[in-house]
Amino acid sequence: MIDSYSLEVLVPSVVMIVAMSATMTWAFFKVRSLIYQDKTK
């Protein structure tokens, strides 16, 4: 069973990993769309 200390350490770490992954995914699509727009000019 997970104790409260492990939960206090684990939850923020998991949240940060998810947030970073989401930001990287968003940035990838943003950059890709900008490159695509640039090619069409």
C-alpha cells in the first residue's frame, strides 16, 4: 500500500511529467502547422 509520503512525492512528479508531455505535443503540432503554412506561401 502507498503511504502518504510516497503519494506526496509521486503525484507532483506524475503531474509534471504529464504537463511536460502535453506541452511538447502541443509545441510539435504548433511548429508543424507553422512550417506547413510557410511552405504554402
